[in-house]
Amino acid sequence: MQMASRFSKRFFHVQLKHQLPNVHLKSQLILCSISTFTQENQPQPFYKKTFSHMFQECSIGRSLEPGRQAHARMVVSGFKPTTFVTNCLIQMYIKCSRLECACKVFDRMSEPDRVSWNAMIFGYSKSGKMGSALSFFDLMPARDVISWNSLISGYLQNGNCLKSVEIFVLMGRDGAVAYDETTFSVVLKACSGQEEYSVGRQIHGVVVKLGFAGDVVTGSAVLDMYAKCKNLDESLRFFDAMPVKNWVSWSAIIAGCVQNSELIDGLELFKEMQREGIGVSQSIYASVFRSCASLSASRLGSQFHGHAIKSDFGADTIVSTAMLDMYAKCDNLLNARKVFDFLGNHNLQSYNALITGYARGDRGSEGMQLFLRLLKSDLGFDEISLSGAFSACAVMKGLLEGTQVHGLAIKTPFHYNICVTNAILDMYGKCGALEEACRIFDEMERRDAVSWNSVIAACEQNKNKETLLLFVRMLRSRMEPDEFTYGSVLKACAGEQSLHHGLEIHGRVIKSGMGLDSFVGSVLVDMYCKCGAVEEAEKLHYRIEEQSLVSWNAIISGFSSTEQSEGAQKFFSRMLEMGIEPDNFTYATVLDTCSNVANIGLGKQIHAQIIKQDLTSDVYITSTLVDMYSKCGNMEDSVLMFEKSPDRDFVTWNAMACAYAHHGYGYEALNIFEKMQIERVPPNHATFVAILRACAHIGLVEEALHYFNSMKIEYGLNPQLEHYSSMVDILGRSGRLVEALKLIQEMPFEADDVIWRTLLSICRMHGNVEVAEEAANYLLWLDPQDSSAYVLLSNIYADAEMWDQVSKMRKIMRRGGMKKEPGCSWIEIQSEVHMFLVGDKAHMRCKDIYMNLDLLFDEMKWDGYVPDEEQLY
């Protein structure tokens, strides 16, 4: 008996726990008689298992090794299996993915029955060997409906939907076997896969003719087919006419509404289903959560979350993954993470949903941490995991991490997946590694529209002049551009201010039928604004069919970027009149226009709207408010906004430092820089511009030189033209004009007119004619028609009493038709902005204005003011 116990453990790996009554079976069906003893060696009843029972258990558990051992025992024992036992053995090998063993067993059968043949057809279909499955089908002496259904289903599962329909037609022509509900379900699914509406409609006619229209399984397949063939109205009509509906029918129609973007209808059907008392299912919850995700309705999704918990689906892995995906797509990553952490058994889909959500929500670091956790699990990864990881690296600008994930991808077959390759290309482009991105693109064997869009976007983002050439290559490859292609190419035209190319691409956009598309139209508006064609941008804006928030933001930011602040504010008012709700970008742009024209009244009104919209926690808006109040002269509110901001990034710190520097509070600006160091906020180029300006205000020359030199040494930042200009100003004000000139001459790039004009202005302060003449020569070499250079040099000559040179400057200006550019000022009275130029007589109340100016001049003279007429040139 001990030997029998050891035999059971060795060959079947089972612990015999069940106590069954002693039964006597026919000898040829008995596998063995196994008995065990208790510790007191008391006899126990026999436990007998048949070979068929053992093979069935191994099939269910996909237990190949015990099944093979049982098969070996059957052969060694000399037992001659019946057809039923042999069929169980074939099924076991098929379920354990050992098709070659199943085939050998089948070949040794003397009289295989229909179950045997059907099993082999199913096995070969499942493994993708449809040629062998068809051979077995053709050799089969007598087919039944299962044989036909297995072949139709096999072609469908292997992606050959057209062949599935052909086999269905052959089945009808054969006439020996009638269709059943499974046949119709499978072939209608094949029509759905190919979106073959006309074929599906004909099969629907056969369904009605044969009396299957009232069958709930067939009916559910029919309405699912219509929905997936983009004919939702037909699907809804069929659903309403169904005499009997079950949860499958409801699930199909709700999913159909979601797939056809009729999201509200899908949710209404869910409510109706609940009123009918129909039970919910995994697929139904998946559809409603997908609706909430597409609507960005996080609050409604939370209600369905509660409904799922009450329906005992809260811990279901499929439902939880759908709800996690919904929260992630609604930018509610906090709840998404809670759902993920609550899941007892994570699957690959739940990891993928959260990794992708983190990447989409600009939280790439957390996405990468989750990806590393996935790698440590035994779930493996797929192409979606890798794509999400590459997107996370792109968000966090993690070139090193992205390169490592690329190395991991190369070791897997997913490296050849076009979606993964596109993600790699996009990652390198966004991380600034344009050379690697182009190399990945050139090595791709197959390219789709996303591939071309990614490499074009990479060139545009990295300011590479190859963008337009790549666009031409794309057209020559006969790949049709889409809205994203045009978006990147038009941005490149805007960046290069290439109006000519922009006009050509606009013409192609019109020919492609996307001329009035909201997204493309918005990019075109932006391009025209940045190329200086503001009137064209305005005309195009009014021609866009659906003026969305994006299109309004484009025209407002376009006018703002061209310093036409009044126009930007005018469009903002029209946008509000049309009932369009502004977003954080809109508010930030309009606040910037308030800064440009010092319109603090409008700025405060917009600030009030921001508070009502609960956008005060937005870092971008907070930074703009700090800047707006400081530029409008209200430093108290600027400091208040900075101190109340819950989150501060480097932009907020820079805005505050610039505000202090702009108002002459140099030590306060330097104090902000010290606090940045304590908070470990890395400074950037803008930070050092503010710091150097602060040093200029309080005359800290040596400190300015220290900060200037530390940019490269301590922070790895190469000084730009603005930093050199600030240093020239600082050195010049301290009287070190020769050092300032030497600094300009040693710059690693060409000096612009601003830096030479700065030096020229300082030369007047110190009366240095020699350096002034050199600066003026460079300035006039850059722009011979620059009147300011002549005016400044003339004033320097006048200060040095070099009247011949003053006269010479004036003659040159008269001959060249040059005039000093008139000054401009403005004032806001009762929400209306009034602009004035020097000598302006265009204002409707100019007589009153000049009369009051004369009165002011008289009072100034009475107070003893004497104008310096030599400086009134």
C-alpha cells in the first residue's frame, strides 16, 4: 500500500484527500486502485480514477506532465482505450499546446469519430495552422455544424475575416448541415472585423429567413455588427425590436454607442438597463468607464465606481482596470493610483493603463518607477508597456532612461513593432537627441503616418531646418499628411518666419479639405501672426467652422506675440461674449498683454475670474500674476501672489526675481536667488538675467562678474546675448568701458544692435568719444538707417563740444531722410486706452490736451524750471 501511495505522488502529483465509496468498474476502464493508510494503518476505502477522468482534469488545468505520465501508464498497462478515452487524450494534448502529440494519437485511431476530427480542426485553427485545419476538414467523412463552426471561427481568430465569410457561404451551398446560432454569431463578428456592412446586412436577411431573428444570441451579434460597421441607427432599431434582451444584448448596444462616440446615449442606455433590472457585467462596466474617460467626466466615473462596488465588481480585475484607465484619462491620477493599489491581483493591463496615464499627465518619473516595478514582477511586458515607458522618458526628458529601455526593447520581438519604434523615435526627438531619432527613422522597414509625424515633429521641436525637406520626402513617398503633420510643418514655418512656405502649405491644406479644420486652422492663425501677417490671421480666424478654445487661444496669443496687446484683449472680450470658457493658457496670455500696456484694471478683473474658476493653484498662472502686478507697478500684490502660491517652479521664482530687479530692489532679488539655492530650484538663463540686472541697479560689479562666471562653471549654462548685454551695462556704468568693449569683442557669437546701443549710451554718461565712435560704427554697420545711433553719437559730440561733428551727424540724417523715432505713451480712462505720439494731433480732444500742456509749461517756468535745449534734438 505504501508503494501505491508513492506511485500516486510520483506519477500524478496529487494528494488523495477525497473519500469515495468503494465502487467496482469494468476492468478495462480502471486506471489503478490506490489505497492509503492512516497513521494507525487502518484500511480506507478505494479511490479509483479512469484514464478519461485524468485526461479531462489535465486538460482543464493545462497540466502537460501529469497527462503525459498518465498516457505512458496507459500504454505500459496494455489498456486499449475506447474512442471516448482517446478523444479525451487528444483534447488534453491540444489544450497543453502539444499539437504534434495530438496528431500522433489521432493517426493511431482505427475509427476516429466526429469529435476526433473536430478536435483536430479546432487544435490546428487555434495554433494558426489554417492550412492543416482545412486539410482535416476536407478529409472528414461526415461533417457536422461544429466542424463548420470551428473552421469559420479559426479563420476569424487568425484575422482572415473574408475567408470566414467564404466558408459560411460554402456551408450554405453544401446544404448538408444547417446553420445554428453559433454560426451566425461567428460570421457576423467576421463582418464586424472587416466593417463589411453590405455583407452583414445580407447575413441579417438569412437570419430573418431562417427564423433566428428572435434568438437572443444571434440578435446580439446582429446589433453588434451594425454598431461596428458605423451604422448605429440600424443597430438601435434592431435592439428596440428584439423580443428578448439579456445582458449580452445590452452590453453590445452600450458598447456600440461608445464605439460610435455617442457617449451620452450609451450612459442613458445603462440607466435604462438598470431600470429594467438587467444585471451588469465586466464588459458593460468597461463601456461606461470608457464613456466617462472620453467625456473627461471624472465625477460621473466616481459614481459608477461606487455602483461597481455595490454590485460586487469593485475587486474584479477587468472592471478595476477599466476604472483605473478612466481616472488616468480624466487626469485624476490620485484616484487611479488608489484603484491600482487596492487591486489584489494586478494584471498587465492595469500596469499599462497607469504607466500610460502617468506619461499623459506629465508625471514621467512615476511612470518609469511603475515600469521598473512591472519588470520585477512575473507579468512580463508588451508593446503597450514599452510605448508607455518611452512616453514617460520623453515627458521627463530622460535620455539615459530612454536609452536603457531601448536596449531592453532590442532584446525582444517588440522592437520590430511599429508602435514601439514610433515611441522610441518620439522619445529621442523630445529628449533633444535628433541624430538618434533620425537614425531610428532611417532604419525603419515600414513607416506609417505616425512615423513621419514623429520625425517631422522631432525636427521642428529641435529647430532643425530639415523639417520642410522631410515633409517633401513624405509627400514623395505617397504618404498623405494629416492634421498633426500640418501642425508640425506650419510651426516650423512660424519659427523660421517663412511666410512664403507657409502660404504654399496653406494651399495644400485647402486642397486636402482641412482648410477650415479647427486644429489646423488654429496653427495657421499662429503661423500668420508670427510671420507678421496679422490681418490674414484675423480673416482666417473668422472663417474657421468651429471656433474652439484652441482657435481663440491661437488668435489671442498671436496678437500678444506681435505686441498688439489691444487686439488680443479685443479678441478675449469677443471670446467671452460667445460663451467660450477660457483656460489657464488664455488667462496667462491676456495677463501678459495687461503687463505690456500696464493695464492693471483689466488685470485685476481677470485675477478675479481666475479665483472664481479655482485656477489660482496653477503654477503658470501664478507666475504670470506675479509678473503682471510687478510690471503694472504694484509690487505689494506681486509679492503677495508669490508668497501665497502653493507650488512654485523655476518660472515663479524667476518672475519674482525679475520683479525685484525691474523695480530696483537689487538686494531682494539676490535674496530670492539664495532662497532658490536653499529650495534646490535649479536656476536657468532667465534667472541670471534677473540677477545681473539686480547687480546693475545696486552697482555690485564684482558680484556680477562672479555670477556671470558661475553660470558656466557651476551650472553648466552658456551665457547668452542678454547676459553679455547686462555685463556690458554693469562694466560701463562703473567706468570700465574698455573692459566692456573687450567683452563684446570676445563673445562667442556676433553682437546685435542692442548691445552696441547699450555701450553707446554708457559712453555718453562717461564722455568717452573713442569707444563711442567704435560702438556707433558697429551699430551703423548692422543697420545704416538706424537713427538712434546718429542721435546718441551727436549728443556725445555735443557734450564734448565737438560742434563740427554734431553738424556732420545732422547733415547725414537729413540727407538720409532719417528722423528720430517718436516716443509713445498711453493711459486708460474708463476702460478705454488712449495712445499718444510726440506731436500727435489725431486725438479728438487734442485742443484741450495741448491747452492743458501749455498751462503746465507755464507753471513749470514760474517754478524756475529751465529746459536744457542742447539735449532737445
